[in-house]
Amino acid sequence: MVSAPSGTGKSTLCNNLNQTPDFTYSVSCTTRVARPGEEDGVDYRFLKEEDFERRLADGDFLEYARVHEKYYYGTLRSDVLEHLDAGTDVLLDIDVQGARQIRASADPVIRDALVDVFIMPPTLDELERRLRKRGTESEAEIQTRLASARKEMPSWREYKYTVLSGSMEEDLIKFRAIMRAERYISRRLSFQSVDF
């Protein structure tokens, strides 16, 4: 599970990791409109607000949040459990609200599989520079995202790991080091074919 303030590079990191066979990227649902180049079912599942709220009432979401006081985002429980049951690592791009919900999950499969990583922007000025460089948000949206970042950044202490964001290559190397270590935790290993 990866969390970070908007503009830190979390989505780019997740997209790079998704290009490798050792992760399955969990495609989140959202009620926001697709940005240019985004594809339904690949980047997000774009739902109408009433569809999202119906699925929420049915208990379909592992986590959900209303982000920037505008849009719903959520992760379907069935998608995550299907991949975990098959022994595949699932990569979740989750905000801090959703991360708290996942950490509080009563499902032992979810709790045992959880590795949470917070990507911290180097400074708020750098975060603003990255947001402006994207060119996908209005000035009002940039200011909303910066205000949200100020609220989210102190949450880094809730995560098992924190990566201070540098270049995309540096962030990828740091994240892969974390995952390599996590895959060797004894409780995650199975030596059924070894005779002791």
C-alpha cells in the first residue's frame, strides 16, 4: 500500500512497478472525470456517484474516501482478495484515510499481507513545482491539493516505511528494496517441499 500527497510521484511510481510481473496493480474506483489519456479499467474504474454509493452500501469496498471534498475513491475488496488468494502481491495506491481503514481491517488475509509505504515530498515548494509541471489541475485545484498535503504529511509516522522522494529512479530503487526485504519475512515464506 503506497500513500503520498498528490503530486509526489506516487502514481508514476505505481505505474512503473505495474510494468513488472511481480505486482498486480489494484485499479481503484473513482467518481472523478477521467483526465486526458486515462483509460477506464486501466488507470481507474470511473463510476457515477450513485453507482459508487450503491457499491459502498453493499460493502464492496475494502476502503474508500471522499478526497479533496469532491470525489470518491475506493478499492474493491474482491479484487484484492482474489490476487492475494492466488499468491500475488497487490499494489495499492491509497490515500491516508483509506490506509487507516485497511490497517483496521478485520480480515486476517489483508492484515498479514499489508506493507504500507508513505512517499514524502522533499518540501512543499517542490511538491508545488511538481503539481504545476503536470499541468493537469487548475490553480484552485493546486491550492486544494497543497492544503491536503499539509494535512496528510504528518501521517507518515503511521506507516511502516517512509521514502523521502527524490528522482523517480531513486524512489523506485528504495521501494524495491523494501519489497525485497518484506518478501523474506519468515511468516511470508513457505517451504512445503523441503524436508526438515
